[in-house]
Amino acid sequence: MIVELKHPLVSHHLAALRDKATPPHIFREQVRRLSLLLAYEATAKLPLRPVDIETPMEKMECMQLACRLGLVPILRAGLGMSGAVHDLIPQAEVWHLGFYRDEATHQPVEYYQKFSSSPPPIAFVLDPMLATGGSACEGVAMVKEWGVQTISLLCIIAAPEGMAKVQATHPDVDIFTCAVDEHLNENAYIVPGLGDAGDRIFNTL
Ligand code: PRP
Ligand code: URA
């Protein structure tokens, strides 16, 4: 399933995110805001369990999240998303994967993986940009190999090429995105996109 968020706040915050005049500190804030909106949508079907609560007035049955959750940001740019999603789900576990794209081949190169021996049943892979889909497909494959049963991919901007690759390779993975852009250019950058998300987050342009 692909979910493209259609919401005035998403459109509004995407405008500043895409603007090349937006400085890194505002860019980071926009990534956080859009990550919260993505996470709100992507967590809509999380399982709940009843808990007994006592309000100042009386006892009642409430609902709480029923199972462990993992957030898996793909370094570096995914780090821009994980703090916001973690604020929303403070009990989530955060596990990191590191990939960079080879500039010539555009293939992902893995440089970091940190998983425990006990995977959570549900995980959200976080990466603002889904371009060729190489990094996302590799990341999702590693999360599956770890043993996670239900995986969603949260990206702020997706290219049709990347979505098609993820859907073909991992048809069981839901993709949540704020925007589906037009195409990739000859350097495998998303057009119109926003440029290099990692560099804009970390001020390393
Ligand atoms: C970017 C982005 C994704 C990847 C997307 O990372 O954050 O991880 O490229 O491209 P793909 O879909 O073609 O794989 P980058 O390699 O620039 O590393 P960074 O996050 O460290 O800047
Ligand atoms: N990575 C980015 O940061 N931007 C793109 O457009 C493609 C890959």
C-alpha cells in the first residue's frame, strides 16, 4: 500500500522544505514537522490493549499500545526524522542502519548496523528521500532478516522509480510519503525534490 498524505499542513511545510533558500535550522524543523504528520498516519493501525486507569473521578478502561515498536532511521538523513517520531512514541526502540549512495553507481553502501538479538514485531524505517529505492530496499531487507514481521517505510519525498522498486521487492511493506515527485535526474536525484536531504539537515553542503 502506498499512502501519499494529502493535507494542507503537509503542503504548507513541504513548500519551505523544498525552498533552496531555507537554511539548515529551518530545514530541520520542517523535517521534524513532516515526520510527525507521517508518523500520525503510519501508526493509525497500531494494536492496542486495554488497561485499567483511575481518573480523579472514577476507574475506567483505557487503551495503550500493545507491543514493542522499532524506529529504524537510515543514516544520515533518517536521523532528522527519528527524534520527532520518538517524541511521539517515547517507548519506541531506535535502531540504526547506515548507508551512503555510491556517487558513480548510485548503489547503497552499508556502513553501520545495530540490531539486538530480539526484534520488535513492528518497525518503521525512516528516510526522508526515496530516490532509486536502493537504500530503502536494502534497509527493509535487513530489518526483515532481523525478524521484524510488520514494516512500514516513512519518507518525506518519493520518486516513482523508488516506490516501484520497493513495491516490487517488498510488496508487504507499506510506504507513507508526503509527496510523490516527478522523476529522477541523471544523478539519481529526485526532481523537483529538495536537493540532498542529509547535507541540508547537517549543514554539509
Ligand atoms: C540519501 C537518502 C537516502 C538515499 C536515497 O542518502 O537519505 O538514504 O540517499 O537514495 P536511493 O533511494 O537512491 O537509495 P545519502 O546516500 O545521500 O546519504 P546521507 O543520508 O548520509 O546524506
Ligand atoms: N538523496 C537525497 O538526499 N536527495 C535526492 O534527491 C536523492 C537521494
